[in-house]
Amino acid sequence: MDKKAWEKKFRNSGLREADFSTISGRPLEPLYDWDDLADLNLKKELAYPGEYPYTRGVHPSMYRGKLWTMRQFAGMGTPQQTNQRYKFLLEKGQTGLSVAFDNPTLYGWDSDHALSIGEVGRTGVAVDTMEDMEILFDEIPLDKVSTSMTINAPASWIFAMFLANAEKRHIPFAELRGTLQNDILKEYIAQKEWIFPPEPHLRLITDLMAFCADHVPQWNTISISGYHIREAGSTAAQELAFTLADGFAYVEHALRAGLDIDDFAPRLSFFFNAHLDFFEEIAKLRAARRIWARHMKERFKAKNPRSWLCRFHVQTAGCSLTAQQPELNIVRTALEALAGVLGGCQSLHTNSMDEALALPSEKAVEIALRTQQVIAFESGAANVIDPLGGSYFVEKLTNELEEEAERYFRKIEEHGGVVPAIEKGFFQREITRAAYEYQMALSRKRKISVGVNEFVNEDERLEIPLLEIDESVEKDQVRRLGEVRKRRDNGAVRAKLEALEKAAAGTANLTPFLLDCARVYGTLGEISAALISVFGEYQEQPFF
């Protein structure tokens, strides 16, 4: 039977009414076959795992050699409470730490700042000084456990506090392993947590790249993040394109600053979302590796193969979680995590079932971690490298996403590059349009969210326990911050802050100055204020 004959039988066989498109709105054919890959050079475009262009994975052995790092994004209340959660997770088999900071910390404010009132410790852990880092990582072997920190605008001075704590514990910088998110461009695009205009932030990032290349060689100095772009409402293709475009912008800025590409590029990493459209997410991750490798090798002329690798962390989609029937979030998270694994992630965070309602409880976070362990040890997904490689459907989707990403790259260049495109509102408008279209699809039931717009329990009652952050958390944190200010050498703090201001007005690498401020227990807010006095604050133009 030829394809035309099959298509006739297909059309006459009785079809259900549904929206046969991806969650991003990409129309899908009913069947994919060899004709869809007729123009694909399989040996060249796929190759072997660990071989350029890395479509099938960045390592030759992938999970046959080492499983992905299992992280649970965790932070709540005070550093003491979060330290207890870290120890709980490590005891349950977690293999890497991931720090969630509260909103005041993310904005560079001290816990006693006027704008911090009511927010301290609510959505993550509060960190004001190096003392908080000391408590946060008390009795945790920083030279043995990989640590990820999800922070951006004040990332350089939060990391300085982390380094100063390691130094005080006599742990060599060269033995520290982990990742600093440190991705300010996606803040302007999606998450909206910035301090300065783009150029000073980019300088701080480049300074940290240079410092870590010499002193903290195992640290990923930036995790270029598509996660928040997707959470803001983008499509899979927009997440892919905007994330990689940000990565190219960081490379260009570092090159202009005089850095050698093969000195810093091997420590660049990425952070992607794993949403509910199973195959689209797998294809997105495979396309990301191929695009990054090609651009790094051919466009930026990197010589070291490690500079070509798109290594990434994956987190399941927070925006897919529902407050209604929250137990179903366990199923959603499992599917998304499996997509991350089949897409070849290097580390993975699984969201907890209660996160649409509160910070995760111990029981919920344990189930989320166990989900990863079931995938790793029971599902068989880690037994074969890239088991979906060669799938007509997956390879076609991979090609389509790659082509759409390249079209977006051209549009961004037409706007003058990433920073001008941000300033003109290009990214913001694209994401807003995609989010609106998806919401309309839900409203019209073209897309189904189980328990929300279909299969609704009208008399639903919440039956899972939720974690509550007591008001005493803020009082305790503010009190301890005041005690630190009294105990420290305030003359030394003033001298280090003044030296930082002077350096910021010049061209010196600012990382050593930030480290000096951290060592004398300068606060997050004091360091922010010193830099604001030189760099100013950023105000976004309204676009809507």
C-alpha cells in the first residue's frame, strides 16, 4: 500500500474531534515516515553521542556512564530551615543542591529594607551576609556536593559570599563544583528581576567568567536560562531561540572584553523547561545541542570541542502545575521529567505536587525526588543512549524547531542584537502573544487542562498538607542581620565598599572587590547600593 492509499483509509476511518497540535500550537501530521527525513543526512546531523554536532548527547556514554545529577530546588524561610531541608534531601538520595532565594535577595535588598517587608523567606531563603552562607551550608561538604544557585541580578556578590564561606572553611576554590544562574538578559525578557542597566550587569558577568577561569575552574559561571522565558508564556521554539540568542550575546560580550573563547565557553551551561508536550520537549533539547555546537564552531571559531557542548539542567514546568486536583501534578511532573531524561539533560529538578499552592512540604518534595529515582532505576529510560534517535516524528520536530530558531535569530539581528531587541520590546511582545494564544486555546477548550477546564471536581476539597512560613521568620532574620552589623568591623566594611565603588568607576575586574566586601560581612544591600551609586538603576519602558 502506498501513502496515498493509506491516507484515504485514514480519512474514512472515523476521526475524533480534537486540536492535533503541540502545546506551542505547532500543527501535527497524523503520521511521520521516511519521506519526512528525506533531506536529512543522518550520519552528519545525528552522528554518535559525544560527537559533533551532539544531537544525540554531549557524552559518549551518557547515562550508561553517569546518571544525571538529581537536584531539588529548595529554599525557605531562614538559612537554618533551608539547611535542614538540604540535609533531608541528601539523606533521601539527592545528588546535588539547588538554592532558591527569596524575592528581597533576588532584587539585592537586605531583609530590613522597606520593600522587603512581608516577603522575607516567603518564596525562598533569605541571604543578607556571609553569615547566612555559613549557616545555609553548615556541615555540608561543598567540595563533594555540586551546588546550583538560582540568582541573577546580585549573583556576583551572592557568589562572593559563597566563596568567602568556602575560604573560611579552608576549601580550595578549585574543588568547588556547581552553577550560578547569573543570566541577566532573561530577566529583562521574562522574569523582571534586575538592578542596573544591561551593560553594567554584562560587565559583572564577564568579570566573573574571567575570575573563575583562573580560580574556580570547575564552576559553571552562567546558566543561560530558557526556563523563565517558557514560564512567562513562550512557545518551545521561542524558548529555544531566545535562550540560545542570549548565550550568543554573552559570548560576543566576553569576546569584546578580550577573553579567549576557549577559556570561558567550556563553563557556559543552560537551563531549559520541560513542559507537558512530551515529544516537542525532547526535540527542543536535541535541537539546542545541535544549534549551539554549530554556532560555536562555525560562527565563533571555538577550537576546543568542550566549547561546543550545550550542557543543560532541566526543570519540570511550574506553569503546568494546577491548584485543582494537585495530586495530578505528580503525573505531569513524571512525564516532563522523562522528557528531560530522553532529551539528554545533565541535571534535573522535579517540581512538587503542592507548588501551585505553597513552597513544597517534605512529603511532596520526597515524592518529586523519588520520581527521578523511579525513572533512573525502574523505567529503563537510562539503559539506552538516545532511544528516540532516528524516530521519524522526533527528528522532523527537531528539524522544524531548529529552523524556527534560526528564523528568530535573523529577526533578532534585524533589531540590532539581543540588548536592542530587549529595549525595543521585541521579546516581550512575542512572548505575550504566545501566552495569549495559549490562554485562548484553554478558554475555548481547544487545549485541555485536566481538572481546570475539563474533568472538573465541583465539590473539590484540598486534602494535602501545605508548608507555611511563619511571620517569625522575618523577625528572626532581621534581628540576626542587626547583630551582624554590630559585631563586624564597620570601618573595614566602609573601606571595602569604597574600594568597590572606585573600582566600579574604572575598568578593573570587580570580582575580587566583591569578595573583599563579603569577607568583612558587607551586606547584600550595602553592596547593591555601592554599585548603584556608579551604575544607576534600570527602568523598563512600557510596551503595552
